Amino acid sequence: MPVSKKRVKNSKPTQSKKMSTQLSGDKGPSPRWFVLTMSSLMILGVLMIVLNYLTILPGSVSRWYLWGGLGMIGAGFLMTTNYN
């Protein structure tokens, strides 16, 4: 019966494949204005949609308020990708 080859142990440890170690750079925490802008955009977007359906905003229920609110929420979520 043939004999299988023996494994050669590598003395070097394998590198971690975690995303946090690969993406970590010299970036510090996000500035305060960035966090406030991101949160404000999302909160104002939700508020605009809710106030639109409650007919509190000028004019009757309008799709432009809906799209504006969704755009503000989307911009806030896009900003979360750079949040540190």
C-alpha cells in the first residue's frame, strides 16, 4: 500500500481573514459634524414622510415630499458607509 506524504509544518502563522483587520487603517473616529449630519438626514427624512401623510406639510399629500424624504434617508445611509 502506498504511503501518503507527510505534512510540513509552516512556522509562520496564517494571516487573519477578518474584514476588520484588512480594512483598518489610520482613520480615527468620525468627526462630530459627520455623525450629526448623518443622523439628522435620516431623522428628517422619516419626519418628512410622516408629516406628508398626516397632511401637515403645505399642499396636500405629494409624491415629491415622499421622494425627498426617501432621498434624505438614502443619503444618510450612504454616509454610514464612511462612519468610523
